[in-house]
Amino acid sequence: MSYQSKILRTANAPRTPPTEIEQQIAQALLDLQTNVPDLKSELQQLQISAAREVDVKGGKKAVVIFVPVPMAKAFHKVQQRLTRELEKKLSDKFVVFVSQRRVLPKPSRNSSAKLGQKRPRSRTLTAVHEKILEDLVFPSEIVGKRTRVAADGSKLIRVYLDTKDSNLLEYKLDTFSSVYRALAGKDVVFEFPVQAAE
């Protein structure tokens, strides 16, 4: 069985042949499927659609693995274990899973889309960016969000994560910021809300 069985190019994934990093990830998934018996049944039907490297603060790199949206739920079941195993295999790289979503352009007045369907809410830029945020921080949940607009018009978004996951995700907060900036072009600061002492 070759690594190509683990790469499924969805409609919005790149049409190019698999890059080196995609081949590495697909091969690692295949190895895990054959060598780890308790992951075999879950990994059997899972495929990735793309992967790309992003630079993170401190000179490290993060690998963003894009998965087809229908498989996202299945990936969530094994995501923590899979992330640990892949981070071991790709030494000194953080691993993040994001669903491969598509943004449809806003219909203009003279577009020929009048005859077709209305653009679904899930394909809007805002909805896709929200979903990317949720995918990034999985298994944690976003408990709050603040947008701060500076006098010069620049925006800074603060995202508060569930405090019960602080020891699990503390080391990855910079990674989340760098990856989100690369994917969505927005500055986001991830943090855990400070609990007031009672």
C-alpha cells in the first residue's frame, strides 16, 4: 500500500502532485496504521487533502494538515493521539489539523450566479475563519473572544481558551497564532482567562 492512498485531493485542495511534506505525513499515517494495532481501525478510512509548513516564533516550524471536511469528525476522535505520534515522527515540528474549507466570493450584482444557488453561510469568509479557529484549538474550546481596534485601525483579536486544557496546550499558543496569521491573515493572541482567587 503506498502513501498516495492517504492523500485525497478535495475540490478546494491544490491540484499539484504531493509535496515532500505531504508525502512525509501520508507515509507516517500509513506507518501508524500498520504498526499501531489500536489505531488501525480508526486510521483505515482517514485521508488528508493537503499539508503545509508554517514558521513559528523561536525558529520552529508547524505542520498544518488539511483534512477533508466530511472526515473532520473522525479525525477529532483520534486527534490527540495522532498529534502526539506525528510530533514524535516529525521531530521539532508542531502538528495542527484544520479542515479544508472553501470560501466562495460574495455574489456581485452582475454575476451570472443569479440562476444558481445562494451562497451558503458556511462558505462565507467570516464563517470559514471562525471554523479555522475552532479546528486549530481542538480539543479545547473557545470560551471568549475580544476584538481590539487600535487608533490606527489595526485589529487585534484575543481568543480565550478553556482553562481545563491549559497544561495540555500551553506550549502551542504561539503556534496557533502563527498558523492563524498564515491561513487567515489576522493577528490573534491565544490565552487562558485568569481565574480570580476566591
